[in-house]
Amino acid sequence: MNNLTRLKKRTGEEDEELLMDLLMTAKVAIMNRRFPYKSFTNDCFEDYDVEPKYSDLQLRVAMDLYNKIGAEGEIIHSANGISRTYESSWVSKELLLEVVPKYEGIK
């Protein structure tokens, strides 16, 4: 099962364009962390794939981004006994710490 299908199942979201955008943003975040001396954007590396060992991480980063839609920039939020604090309005640092930087070029 690919990450788009998995993300659709976990979120219940039907907008594939939104989900693909989240997966691409997750890919950019992972690739920039993996190869710190290169600079990736959504446009420059569609030919590159996330290494298989980071496939599940790509899904989790995309879900992290999906769950923060509408709460971008939120630091602390409390309502009805529920409290939310986001360390970052982009991608959680804890997720990106799973990526091991590689200082050589992409092959």
C-alpha cells in the first residue's frame, strides 16, 4: 500500500491534491535533513525518492502537517480540558531527528 492510500485511510481526507502536497512537503523536509548540504524544494527533486527506510516517516510527517492545518503558528491552545502546544508550526523536531544526515551526494 502506498503512502497516499495510507494517508487517505488514516485521515479520511478525500482531497488527493492536498494529500500529495503534504507528502511532497514531508519528502522535502526529510531530504533536506538527510542531505544537509543540498537544498531541496518541491520543484527540484521529483525524480528523487525517499529512501525506503524513511517511507513510514514520510507518512508520519505528512500526518503531522495535516493535523496542524488551521493551527499554523499556534504555540499553546486550551479548550474544554484539552491543551495543545506545538513546538513548531512546520514539522515536529522529534520526527526529523529520526533522519540520519548523510554528508555525501545523492547517488
